[in-house]
Amino acid sequence: MGRLALIARLALRDLRHRPVEALLVLIAITAATTTLTLGLVLHGTSTGHSYEQTRAATAGPDAVATDVSASYLPRVLARAKQAGVVAVGGPYPVASVLMRAHGYTAGVTAEGRDQASGPIDRPDVVQGTWVTPGGVVVERSFAAALGLSVGERVTLNGRVLRVAGIAVTAASPPYPESGFLATPLAAGDEPGLVWLTRAEAASLATPAAPLTYTVEVKLADPAATTALAGADGFTGNWTSWQAIAAEDAKEVTNEQLVLDVGSWLLGLLSVASVAVLVGGRLAEQTRRVGLLKAVGGTPGTVLLVLLAEYLMLALAATAAGLAAGRLAAPVLTSFSFFAGLQAAPADPPVTAATAALVLAAALAIAMLATALPALRAARASTVRALADAARTPARRARLTALSARLPAPLLLGLRLAARRPGRSVLSGVSVAITVTTLVTVLIYRASHGQPPPGAAAAAGGPSANPISQVMLVITVVLVVLAVVNAVFTAWATVLDARYPSALARTFGTTPSQVAAAVLAAQLLPALPGALIGVPAGVGLYAAVSNGSALTMPSDQWVAAVVAGALLAVALFTAVPARLGAHGPVAAILRSETA
Amino acid sequence: MTPLLSARAVRKTYGRGVALVRAVDEVDLDVATGETVAIMGPSGCGKSTLLHLLGGLDRPDSGQITLAGKQVSRLGERGLARMRRSAVGFVFQAFHLMDELTAVENVELPALLAGRPPRAARRRALELLDRTGLADRARFLPSALSGGQRQRVAVARALANEPLIVLADEPTGNLDSAATLDVLRLFDGLHDAGQTLVIVTHDSRIAATADRLITMRDGAFVDETRLTGGTAGSLGKLAGLES
């Protein structure tokens, strides 16, 4: 017990001694645990249950016929009178119109309704009131995408209406998938759903987009929809409630898949970040390791002290990740496909299994990143450690010979990168993961007819695809983590390059050449990382999209991602490289022999 | 005759107020081409600081340093780097060899950084290792060399770019007697070849081998002696390293 207490005390003291580094390790692991928590929490939230609740609460139809033309309507109504149908809703007049709101222009399916509720499909008004003359009710997931709230003004085909209410329905999947029941106004346009009075819906029709009708039915046996379809019943314009529920489930499954993949990518990047931080930090602790051993600490004790520090941080990151994930989950569901359902899980639970998995992931990240440098430090010679001697760098004979042909900055840069191959690999992996993610996002957007990020507003449509938004959140977190990683790899390289750089300066290498060498040492592993990221992104998308069609973004966008990643590495290295290159040569050389 | 290296009223201080340390205090020095000057004094007297100032590794607070007619103290970082590249070779007490490079790779490094073609740099490095008696150790890593051999590699490296002057900071401070004698013989050979040398040491036996001995204390020169024996004498006997 005494030994454990001593180890804990030593670990805590060191954490308090270097609070900034401890905080950065904490942030890196927390980014992964938060995303993992989000993914697991949403996994535990069944959409099937939520759809059932919505269907029950809104008297959802068992089948819906949409986009029915006036000439075809009698045949659909005749079918709705067949045996097994216990109630009919509609026919409701539907106008396909353009809506302008909050600077966006979006196609909408404007469905005319009575002010009184019908026998089936009674949308649940969650805010405001049901349709009134001059008042439009907006489906909740569509309203969330546009950022609309009750009382605001919208324009339908040039006519100004007030948002009277916001409602959910089981008769249509949430936006933007609600379009699968309607004919879009233009290719790639995903219409939202709004309700208004019958008269206003009828008045919005144009010769180019004439009025169509929606008919809904309730069956004696709701499960019999498939059988009815087989008997020439629910073909053509008819859609069963099972198809709507499946569409809901599919989209939420995709959303969860994005979170799962994002968790993995962030987890890997966290390992790289923490390994760089830990490697740099343990290099500074050589003397401390020597002192611990000199006063009787065994290699085992040293190993435990070093591991304990990072396991403590992993525990803290688990708690922080669970809390952050728990807080972020309702935010995510508010703009996700859940928004279209009545029982959107406002308070998704964090189960014991989720907490255990997140803890295991955090501990794994800490162990993977720490074990090797900690083991190396524990095995170090006590005398060398007390002298604070730097670890002898790896010799790369071929690379040394090859670099002899290069100009001074590249010669030094290549040799600097080769001195610490582990760090170079981590740096390349970090860039590869970032580029992989960005390329995957670009392919997703290209494959779904969406403009690349940043071009959405210019195109005029709402950027409301929940999967895109989840991807955006993950991408932002990932890029921030990659930036932190780049900065710390640069600092670690600069610190490691102090001695060889000072020596090179005694031979007449200029500070600019030394700074360029550090830059080269960072860019050399980043370049293959960025290039590998492109096919890796294509492979990742192909692997998770279950073989659905893949559209590559334009070459310019792919080139911009690769160039942008390299430029970012260069930018974040430039300052530490420049500062490091101007250090006092004599003092650095003296400190190496002190 | 114009000296190759000249210092006038050179001063360098560290700290402030009561903690002010005059590392180099109003020092004047002239070193002629081909001359070997030894600067001697106790630890902390400012010898190494002076050597760093003379070689452009550090800047004086005041005073002027001129090397081959160029005012070192007026040069910017780039100018100082160019001067070190072409005119100065450094030898350090701690050798400062790159652990991951072989002897020949260490020696050729300054030439490669100066932009010399790799083949020419390698040829020159091998010649220098031959001159220093290490031709058979060219492909050894520093860890496989003795202290004396490492310092000879460092001397060879200092000569890689054919410098006008070699500045040696306690070059035998980490060596045993036999290795010290090896290095002294090497310097003797350099002196005979007309190489200008400034050697900082606190070992009187080493200092006795120079053409001129300057004694330094508390940052200032306190004595200067022209030595008749110099490096032309029997080094080992003069230095008391052999019978």
C-alpha cells in the first residue's frame, strides 16, 4: 500500500509540475472519449421505438399515396375503399413550391389540411398552433434545418406567410429524406414538408407544377401492407409505414456509423497526439528517472510512476468525455434525424456498459502511447540518465548517404527526421488521418450532390443534412486535434534539433537554413501522410458506404486538401522552428556537456 | 603586418547589478597568420567566452573583432554564419561529434553544409582522417572510438572547409596523457603547415607548446609571454608527457 501511495504521490507531483502538458494530454484523450460516448449513447437510442411512439401519438397512417395527379386520383381512392381499409385520410391537395426563409431557398411539399383534425395522421404540434389562414406549420426536422421558429415570416412562391406552428408526423421520414415521398422540383433538391390550409395550398399551384394529392389509409391489420402490395394494392404512389420507419432507421444507422468511424479516427489521432506529447515529456524527464533509480527505485517502480501519470489522465479524460458526450448528445439529436420524431431522445442515457467501454478506450490510448517510452526510460542506464544524456539517435546509413547530395536545409531536415523515426511516423500518421477524414467528407458530399463545405451557403440551400453536420463536428474536432499535434511535434523536433542545429551553426549554417531544416523535417513525413490520406479516404468511404455509388470530388478540391494539410504543418512549424534556430549556439553546446 | 585576427576593447558581461559578471573585460588581442596562441587561466575566467566571441558564436557587448579584414562585430547572423563556414574551425572539449554518423561522415558534414559536392567532401574528409592518423577508423561510429580518436576526428572536421583559423576550446580537457600527446602532435603538424591556432586551456603543459601564451583572470588579460620553444620544440618532452 505504501509503495502504491508513493507512486501515486510522485505521479501527481509531476502532473502538477507540468500542468500545460498534462492538460493537453487530457484534451487529446477527451476528444476521443467524447466522440465515443456520443456514438455509444446514440447507439443505445432505438429509432424504432421513437418511430412507434410518434406513430401512436399522431395516429400515423399505415400507407400513404403521394404525388397523385388529379387524373389518377379516382383509381387511388377506389383502392382506398377496398377490404381491410378501416379509415381514409385525404385526399389532401399538395403544391410543390419554393420557400424562402433565413436567406435560404428550398423546395417544399405544401400540403393542404383542414383546420380540424382528421381520423388519421394528426401531426403533433410541438410548438405554436395548427394551420390557420395565413399561418403555415413546418415539419420539425425541416424547421430545425432552416432554424425556423414560431412567429417568423416565410415566403412560399412569393407569398408571405407566418410560421403558425412546428409539428412532427409519422407519415413522412424527417428532412431531408422526406423528399423520397415527393417529386423534387429540381434534381438534387430535397424538399421539406409544410402544412397549410387547403385553399392556400390550392392557390400555390402553378401550370408548371400543378396540384397533386396525398391519400392516407389505416388498415385493419397494419402488418398487412406488404400483402396488399402483392395483390396490386400498394404499388405506384403508395408507401407503407414500414418503408417510412425503415428510411428513418437507415438514416439514423448511417449517422451512428459516421460517429463510430469518427470515434475510431479520433482515437487513432489521440494515440498519435498523446504519444508525441509523452515522448517529448519523457525525454525531458531523463534526469528525474536517473534520480528515482539512484535513490533505490527499481525499473518497475519507474515504469509504474510514469504509467500512473497517464493512467490518471486517462481516468480524468473518461469522466470528462462521458460528461461532454452526455451533454452533447441532446444537441446532436436536436438536429439529427431524431428531430423528425415525436420522441426525440432529449435525455439519452449513459449506461454502465457505455462508461466501461469509454474507460477501456481511454486506458488503451494512454497505454498504447505511453508504454514504449516509459519502458525505455525505465530501462535507461542510471548514470546516463543522471547526466541527462539524450537517447542516442538511430543511425540510417543509406539515408545519410542520400542526404549528402541535398542542399543544406534538406540535408539537415532529412537527418533530423531520421533521428527520431517514431516521431516522424506519428507525424505522418496524424496528417494521414486528417486528410483521410477530409477526403471522406468530400466524397460523401460529392456523392450526395452537396457542394463542398463552405460552398453550401453560396448555393442557396439549407445545409441541413444531419450526417453532414455530424461529419462537420467530427472534422472540426479532428482538425483541432491535428493542429495541436502538429504544434507539439514541431516543438519536440525543435527541442531535439537544438544540439545538431547548434553544431551545424558552428560550421556556418545560417539560422534560416536551420529553420528550413526543421520545416523540412516536419514536411518530409507529412507529405507521404497527406498523399496516403487520399486513397485511404476513398477506401474508408467505400468500406462504410456498403458499396453505394461513389462520386469523387473535383481534383482541385482533393489537391486543396493535400496542399492545405501541408501548408498547415508548415505554418504551425514555422514559429517554433524560427525561435529554435536563433538560440545561443555557445549556451546550447555548453548545456549538452553540462 | 596586419594581424589575421584582431580584438580591440572587447567586453562581454552577464547579469545585472550585484549579479553582474564581466566574462570578458576590455580585451585586446592580435593573432598573426600561422601563429599558435594559447590562452590560459582558471575555470570561469572567461577563456571560452572570449573564444566564442572571436569565432562569431556570440556577440560582444562592446569592442571590435576583425578577422581577415572583416569586422566580425558588424556582421549580421547570416554574415557570421558565412564567416564561420569559410574562415573558422572549432574544436571543443566535448568533441561534439554526431553520435549517429561515422567518423568520415562527421568530418565531411561542414563541407556538405557549405554546398561542396558530396564526392569532393568525402575525398577531403578521407584525406583529413589520413592526416590525423585515423584512415582505418573512417567508418567507425564515435562510440567505437577512444577519446583521443574522437578529438582527432573533431580536429579533422574543424579543417574540413580549410579555415583561416582554428579555435580550440580545452581540446585535451577530456583526454588522458597518451591521447593528449596525440592531439598535441596533431596541432604541431597544423602549426608546421601554417595553420593559425588559438587554443584555450587551463593546462600549463599544453600552453607551453604555443608560440605565445596569454594568461587570463576575471575576464582580463593579466600576462603575455612569447615562448621560444613553441610548437617547434619537442612537444612531448616540453609538455612533460613523455620521458
